[in-house]
Amino acid sequence: MKIDVVESELNKAQTALEKFDNNITIFGSSRIAQDDPLAQKAYQLGKSLSDAGFNVLTGAGPGIMQAANHGAFEGKSKSIGLNIKLPKEQTPNPYLNECLLFEHFFTRKVMLIKHADACVFFPGGFGTADELMEILTLVQTRKGKQIKILLFDSTFWTPLLTWFNTLENNQYINSTDLDSFELVDSVEEILGIFEA
């Protein structure tokens, strides 16, 4: 990792993103087809949030990211993507009002979180899990701002929560750490939380 590249990426992204407020970042699998029911929910959420005045940020890739960006792009607010150079899945999806390109996961993740007022996590793989753990750690240690963290599809996330309960039982985390996120199962539920 080159420090000058990291600094340049952070500075460019900060300049580009500081003009946007009311941002919600949506995370999730890049491997889900657009006709998958989860992708359809992500599209619906992106469109509903955009129409409600929220800009939608994603990692700019396919799958859940594309679906959420597509919905936001067709809505009233901005669809923003923070893409990363990868051997695969590196092409930004076509539903972006603004697209930033990163070489490092670290800088991309910082910006996806720093400029979010809330984060919604759809089911996903290692990348999604990494992003979730990062933001939970930042909230737990108060190194990041306290934001809403929503986990979409309680059936998918329940095994992880079972493990979290084991962590709490072993006193590796506190019970209050389990209050830093919510399980949700519908777009309507998410909209109700943001409207409250």
C-alpha cells in the first residue's frame, strides 16, 4: 500500500463527497442476479430512499450494489458509487450519477462509512462481512460516528447473531454492543426507521 496513493484517494473522495448530505450506504453481495428477490428488494429500497431525499452510496459493482443504485438513479436523489479496481467485478454499474475509483479497499471502506448517516447490510460474502465488522468496531470503540446499522433479512443474519451472543456470554463484547444494529425484513420497515 503506497501512502501517497492512499492520501490522494482520501482527498479526492472527500472533495467529491462532502457536497452530499443525507446519505445512506447499502452493502451486499456482488454475486446476486438482478432478478433475485433480494436484488428486487434492494432496487425498491434504493428507489424509495432516493424519492425520500436520501442519496444512496454503494461499492458501484454488480449484484445488490447495482440493484440499489438502479433504484436510486431512477429516484429523485443521487446514486453514488465507490468502485474498486479488481481482476473481476471492476466495471462500475451503469446507474451512477457520480462514480469514484479506488485502488485500496481501506480507503473505499473509509469513505463508504464516513459519509453515511446510516448503513443497510443485505446478505453477502466476505466483503460484506468485512464491512459490517469494520463499522461495528468503529461504533463500539467510538472511533466513528454513531449511525444506524440495519441488517436486512433476519433469517440470513441470525447465525451471526448467535455467534455474537456467544461473544457476549464469554464477555468478549458487552451487551450494549448488541444494541448498535437492528434486524429488518422489509423495505417498509427500513423507511419507517428513517422517518422516525
